[in-house]
Amino acid sequence: MSAVCFLLVTTLALVYSDYVVDDSPGLGRRFDGIGGLSAGASSPLLFNYPDKERNEILDYLFKPNFGAAFHIVKVEIGGDGQSTDGTEASHMHTQDDENYERGYEWQLMVEAKKRNPAVKLYGLPWAFPAWVGNGSGSPYKYPNLTATYIVKWIQGAKKVYNLDIDYIGIWNERNYDSNYIKVLRSMLDSEGFQNTKIVAPDGSWGIASDIMKDPELAKAVDAIGAHYPGTYSSAAALETGKPLWASEDFSTLDDLRGGGCWIRLLNRNYVNGNMTSTISWSLIASWYYGLPYQGCGLMTAYQPWSGNYVVSSTIWGSAHTCQFTSPGWSYLKHGYGVGNLDGGGTYVAFLSPNKKDLTIVIETMSYNSSLCIRRNVKPYNVSATQSGTFNLKGSLASISSLGLWMSHLDFATNKSTFFEKQADVQVKNGQFTLSLQVDSVYTLTTTTGQSKGSTTIPPMKPFPLPYSDNFDASSNQSEATYFADQTGSFQILDTGGPHGKVLRQMVRDRPITWCNDAVQPVTIIGDQSWTDINVTADILLEKEDVQSQAFVAARVGPAGCGIHSAKGVFLRVFVSGVWILTQDLAGMQIITNGSVPIGYNQWHTVSLLVKGSSATGSVDGKTVFEGKSGFSATSGWAGLGSGASVVKEHQFTPAQFDNFHVFPIA
């Protein structure tokens, strides 16, 4: 409820308004929390950080009253397929294979829970191992098989890490299947996971019409999750009465404008769309610079070798809500604590379950200062300065003072202030007045204990060259340090033989993909700007296929969902004794070729030197070609990879690697 004393004419107008904050008409929807999403291979570098810096980063994300203090951590259930910036390893490469130590998402959830035991956990698949579809290419063809795969992941979380999964999704941004959702709900219940709630479909609001027509589906779905909704839900979704979530949102650079985008979304997703949870992709941009959407995270941490990371405006924008609320609080009703400011901007009020604590978050983000990459709202004006008088009524009328925290995004002079404690606001006769500056966010609260954490962050450094890894220091079944898988799954394997631990490509059958995997498995390392380097590795080809192959590579790119079209310089060796030099990952654009003894289950050292427009290669110290040109790639990552089967369509072949080296060439 408000009364405008002066009409808003331009963004320079001064606006005085009154607003009611009152719980006596009842409460609005239950608040379900704010969170971040680690998926699409968005966190592979995070757990390569030194212990000190990694713990600091995790504190900024999850530690209460320190940084963002997120309520929800959502993770990808790895499916061995390319999911944006790489592949995430499955807990079941095959139907008779189970391992719950692969991948970094387990550790991320453990660390989040360690800092805040109340944090909510949410899992969602992007890709699926091929066996889940039993050759059909669809996870819905055999719903019991797919449900078993997902339930085993939930069981593994509990048995191995004592983690309770609070929410589970269906298939990221792909068609949902009502029958599969019902089967999954039934299996969750029968296996003792009645408390694990289903969020569906993790795409659009379209499932709402099916929920209205199908009582069994309505019973199975606990919340409707949409991606990048632009702060609006649908009439049909509202009609279901289900909790509505922006189950993936933001996907914007974590610069100052990105901070404005995130702050605006956190309020307006409820003001405009009644969404009670907002989850950002990504939680942290911890993948190589040069991969898709670099920097689109609530933090950035892509230099584990230096320890450098960035604590951005998005962290402190999150803190304005997360440090002062918890899932289970309630929004007040629209018009009684939730609404639009007359001079532009929004306000939302939260009440604790015992009705003893109140938090009000006010934002005045201008349109140009809060543009998101996706689904922006229509242009609007915000007054440069406005004054709001807030009238506390109902059980709130007895409040005598409120703590005040403020952030201001200064685009003109670059003198922004983030999450600063202000003098308490005194409430007289249930009323207080606040001057509101454009591009700012204010939190008023009866709660205490909040703080702004700080750390000393190391400076940036280039990737260290020369670089070597014999993989012996890595844990069995883990990813190799600094490597970022792009197709297939490369894991540390303890062979127990003379080579000890090696890096092995583990995926046999091409998975049910999310975006385009390459024809052949490949993992990358280093810097996309590398030009003149020597890449060397020991390679062993296993007896899996008559044309089993492996390669070392330089100047590889693009990667991520563009990996299928990657160029570079690739030196391949085949078990038949053939070697070829190609300029494409698919291996079709041959520059030169020859033969050299290789054979099965034998270790050979393969080396590729690329300088300027020429390449030189050797096998076991013997030069097989020298000064060859004919490739177009001028820079890119180093890489290792294996092959695709010529015997069985859609099948990859394994290979082992050891004693990896990258040397700079002067």
C-alpha cells in the first residue's frame, strides 16, 4: 500500500512514499532459500586450489555470517557427457559399476554441510551413461532403470558421505516425462527417501498444465522449477498452488552490472513471480578462462596454481538476503510488506517461523545497471533519490529498532560500497523513514550476528611452465590435477604395475548427451593462449579395438559444447602401428602420416612440438616427422585423448597415460 506525493517524471525526480509492513492479514508464501549451482563442469578447478585458499572460497560461499551464506547447493549428477564446459564423471559408468568417489560434487556438498549443517542439497542430471537408456538414447524409455540410477546416487550420498539429498530433479532443460516422474517418486518412497522432494521440470513452466490434469503427477511433484524466467511465472503455475522456483537463473558476469542483475532477481522473482527460491548458475566460475560463459558465477576462481580468486558484488548481494533469513521463513503478503517502490525498485519482507524476527530487503537497481545476459525485463525508470516511510503493523508494531546494512553500486566513479553496517534505524510509533539511493540494496533486520568476512588474496600468475605430472600424487578414481575433461571421463587408476598410478579414459559407450560430445574422448589442460609448446606423454593402448588409438595435442579449441568442432594439432598413434598428424579433433583432416611399432599393452613415449606454423613429432625418441605445416590453429590448450571404435558404433576406446609434460618453446 502506498501513496505517491510527487509523480515520477524522470530518473532525477524526488519521490516520497509510504509503505505498509503488516503480518495481520496473514503471511505470503514460504521462503525456500537462495542458492548456487555447480554443474556443466563449472567447478573442476576449485578442488585443485591450495587448502588455505580453497577453504577461504568455501567460507565465502557457505559459512554463515561471513559471505554469501547460501541456503542451497545444487549439483550436477555426472553423466559422463559434455554439459557446458566439460564432462562430469558418473557414479556408474556401466550398470555393474558403482563408485561414489568420482567427481568434485561430493566434496562440494560435504564442505557446504561442514560449514552450515542446515544447507539444502539438490541433485539434477544433465547427461546419462548410455546403459541407462538401454540403447534407446532416452532416459525415459526404461523409467525403472533411470530411477534406479538416480536413487543409487542418493543412496551413495547417504552411505558414503552421510548426506541427505533434499531435492532431486528430472533432466536439465530437456523434455520431462510424467510417467518417469511418478516412477521416480514411487522408488524414492520405497527406498526410504520420502523426504527427498522432486523439483520439475528444470526448464519451463509448461508442466503446470499436466499437473492440473493429473492428480498422481501433482502428488509426485513438490515444486515447479523454471530456468531464467525473467522474474515472471505463469498463471497456470500459480494455479497449481505449488512452490515456484527459479531453479536456474543469473548466468551473468560477476562484474558490477552482474551484481545489479543478481540483486534485482532476488527480490523481483518473488515480487513479480511469487518464486520462493532462486538458484544461480553458476555457484562459482571455476573452469578455464576461454571456456563458455567464463566469469558467469557468483565468484570466480580459475587459477588454483596461483591461489587467486575474486570475491565480487554478487557475493555481497547474496549476503543481503541469505545472512538475514533461512528456508522456512515466510514472505509477507503482496501489498503488506512485498511490492514495488513508487520511485522504482522493490521491497520484500520476511518473517521468521516464530514471528519474532523481521527482515526487509529493499533494492533500487536501475535498468542499465542490472542487465542480465538472459531474459531481461522491459526498460523502467528509478528515481535518483527517493524516500520511503515504512509503517510496521500487526505483531511488528512493537519493534523499536532495526539493524541496517547497505551496498551501493557506483558505476560513475567506481567507488562502490558492499555490505557495510550502518547505524541502527530507530522505529517510532511503528514507523521509520529511509532515504533510498539509486543502484543500492538495503537490509533492515531484527536479527544480529552478521559480518563481512575478509581475506588476503594472492595475485594472479600464469599457468606454470614447464609443467609435469606422473599422477602418483593423485587419489585413485579422482580427476587429474588441472585437467578438464571435454568428452569421456579421464580418471586416475592405480595399476599396481611399474607405472603405478596412470590417467585412464574410462567411458566405453557414448552417453545420452546434453550437448555435442566430440567423436573421440579428450581432456585439456593449461591456457587457451598457448602457442609454441612441446607436449609429451607415455601412452598405452589396451586391447579393446583393432584400431585403438590415443593422441597428444596442442592448440586445442574451442572446447565446452563446441568441442565437437575443435581444431588444433593432434599426433595420433594406433595399435596397428599407424601414426597420423591431423588438424582436427575428429581426425579427418590429415596433414601427414606414417608407421611405427606400437602394439597392445605396451608403453610408448609420444611427443609433439609445435612452433609457429610447423610441427615436429617423435615416438620413443625417434623423430617421425619434422617441420610439418598445414594446420590453422594458432593457440589453444594442450590435450590428451583416446579414440572411437571402428567395430562398434557410438563406442569409445580406453587408453592410459603417464609422465605428462608440457614445455614452452622459445
